[in-house]
Amino acid sequence: MVKETNEFISDIFHEENIVKLNVGGKRYMTTRDTLCSKGENFFTSLLNNNIPSIKDDKGYRFIDRNGKLFYYILEFFRTGYIDIPDEDLIPGVFREADFYSIKNFEFQWVQQQLEIQNQLNLQNSNHQDVNGGSNSASSSNGESSSTQNNSNSPPPQRRNRNHQHNQNRVYNNDLLLRWSLVGMLEKILKI
């Protein structure tokens, strides 16, 4: 009898901990703990019944927002990391985070981008240190020789890829700076 009661209580807890969401027609399943893991937000209010909600025909709580962008919000709740691979989605994800009352979402994204950039810069500087940081070598008579250095320089295709990678990094730095400044200004102006 005790075992059956414990299983019944466990089933009730399990069912209450699972949260089914229909965000703009896209269905998600997660847990109460996940949605409440980042402090007070829209979901803490929703799950405490402080915000009225309706359920769809499958029992999912309906939220009339962008279901595609909610994926990035839910991944943030799950992992603590904001991974937005397409820069065109960034403004939309930021709007969704604002709607869901996620505190400092933009700042956390900027901080993560800066950490990534620092890691890339460190890797790049380590790569240059390993290659000696020099593209020319001297022969025994003191003349520069490009044939002696061919083994140390990357082939033309690889140089082009490295150049393209560096251009992307500069573009990402510009994008990061733009977003960080815009985000800070918006926060200041809201105060």
C-alpha cells in the first residue's frame, strides 16, 4: 500500500513538473524547473497561474508568439547558452526574450560573444606563435628566399580561407560592437 501511494505521488509530481507549450503553433515539452531556472520571468508567472492561459486541443498551453524563435529561448533556459547561428534572427530573439521578461538576455549574449572572440584571438595568437610569426626566411648568405619558407606557409587555398575567416571575424566584431552599444543604450533609455 505504501509503495502504491509513493508511486501515485511520484506520478502526480512528474506530471505537474512537465510543461507542454504551444508557441505560435509549434509544440514544445520541457519542465517547470527548466523554465524557472533563470529567475523571475514570464514562465514563473504563467506556471504560478498569475497569467491566464488557454490550452490547445492536446493540452498544451498556448502562447501567441513566434514558435521558431522560441527554440533559442528554450535552449537558453536549458543550457544557459545563447546560440543564435543566423545573425538575421538576433533582433527577433531579443524581442522574444524581452517579451518573456528574461533579465539581461542581451548582455549575456554580448558577454558570450566576447568570450568566444577572446578564445578565437587566443587561438589565433597561439597559431601565429607556432608558425614563428614570420613569412620570410633568410638563406645562409642573408638573402630572403621564398622557396625556403614554402614548407611553413599555407597553400594559396588555405591562405584564402584564413583571410575569409579573418574577414568574418572582423565583421562579427563590428556586429558585436553594434549590438552591445545598441543594447546598452536601450537599457539606459528605459531607465
